[in-house]
Amino acid sequence: MVVLKTCLQVTHPSPSCIRVVASILRHECLRGFYKGFTTSLTGTIPARALYVSTLEVTKSAVGTTTV
């Protein structure tokens, strides 16, 4: 969806979503829909790890305080 949204924003005469999907499939095959996925994961995985570890530390600290 992000690739489709970006393609729609970049094109000046606004084509329909179906035309953009067809164009991506025609020019880049299915791989075109996964452009930037690795880059996205590079930022998402560390952020999620930090979030989960902070959540667990907070739960541990609050759990011992309330008991």
C-alpha cells in the first residue's frame, strides 16, 4: 500500500489505482511492490525491540511496586 500511495503521489496526472498497480506489475513484476521493504525493516525491528524491552522493564518495575 505504501508503494502504491507513493506512486500515486509522484505521478502528476493522477491515474487510477488499478492503472498504477498494472504499471508496477508490467515494469517491475511483483518485486516492485517490495521496494524499500528491507530499509523499512532496518528501522522497524530495532524500534520494536526497544519498545518491547521498555514495556517489560516498566511492567516489572510497576509489578514489584504495587505488590
